[in-house]
Amino acid sequence: MKDKEKVLQQFGRNAANYVTSTSHAKGDDLHQLVQIIAGRNRGGAVLDVATGGGHVANALAPLFQQVIALDLTPEMLEKAKGFIESNGNENVAFVQGDAENLPFPDSSFGTVTCRIAAHHFPDVRQFVREVCRVLQDNGLFILVDNVAPEIPEFDEFYNVVEKARDHSHVRAYKKTEWIAMLEEEGFTVENMAAFKKKFLFDNWCGMMDLHQEEKEQLNAFMMGAAEELKQYFLIEQHGKQVHSFQGQSMLLTSIKR
């Protein structure tokens, strides 16, 4: 099954979980994203790519005349629409579309956001090119995503774990990889912030409705990890079960050159 078909299947089936997910609905990264944009007084229109449960679009609605919430998965857009409109926001338009082929003319937006989604994109460089294309000159792009460690062995472990839990996962990139890609494709990176992310194993697996057999295999893989991996990711176990572990996300603020 192709990557985008996996995304449609996985997120179509579990769309409601992402509206209520605490890690998506709240978090320091979401607060900081909104503060950065509010401080620049952008106005006009903003595009939120891969809006998921609609939390960014919902938070930005009071700051813009129009918000475009784009997602590949129709079921996700439907849940996001219900959530956002239940909060009284009526200036959000919902568009089904592909992050790697944005259905908008050049220079359509002054601001583009994408939060906790790019690790699902098969071609992130093409996504970055598309963001650059639809942004106006000096436009603001804020990217938030889970990131892999810079150490190759730890990078591999984290991505194997993510892929085992979510078959639509493509790759969590390193911070340095993201910065290089943005700079190479027409952006100037202004700031970076990193955030600790604690994942409760049962809830984390439940988000994707992981089959019990696959969950047990993933638990065994993490329990059998080398001690240095357990220490780095702060893998906490209760008896023979993984209780939690810690990852990291990153927020990058960049400007189209």
C-alpha cells in the first residue's frame, strides 16, 4: 500500500482520536506558534497544511480574516470542521488536498503553518517547495514536527518504533535535516525551539487502534532495547510492560527569501 493510501486509511479510521488528543489539542509548541504569529500581526489569510484535528486552525482563527484548513483525509476535515465551528469560528474554510501539491496559486498566503504532520509526507522536500511557492515574499512559515535524534543509532530506533505503531509514518527527520532543507529551498530559518514529548504507551498505541499482537511485538522490541537507548528515551517500564517514553518535537520559524 502506498504511503498516502496508508494515511487515508489510518487517519480516516482514527480521525476522532486526533480532535481529543491532549498532545495535539494542547502543548507549549501550539502556544508558542500562536504567540509568534500574533506578535507579527499578520492578518489576511493563513494556510494550515495537514490540519488534522484542526487545533492550529482553531487557535489562529481570531487572528486572521480567513483560515484555510487543508488535509488529505476527508474524515479528518469533517471532524476538524465540527470542532472548530463548535468553538464559534466561522472564518475557516476546509479544503481536501495534498501537502506535496497544494491546490493554490503562487503567492497566495502571507503565513503557512504545519504542525505534527510532516513525518507522514513521502516527499518532504516537495512539500517545502510547495509551501515556498504559495507563500508571498517575506512570508512566514512555521513548522512543528516530531524529530529524530542526531545520533544515527538513536534516529533509527525512534523511526522503527514510530513505524511499528503507525504504518503511515514515513520518517521523523533530524533537526539539522529540516534546517538544511528549508535553507536550500528558499527560506531563512530565524528561530528553533525544541520540546520534550512524553508518550504514554497504551494511549499512544490506542490513538492508532494498534492490534494487540502488534502492540505486544512493539512492547517486546522496546523492552529489549540496549540500555543506552532506554536511558536516552527515558523508557519507563512497569513489570514487563512499557509505560512511557520520551521523544522530542521542534518548532522552526522561517521566512521566504
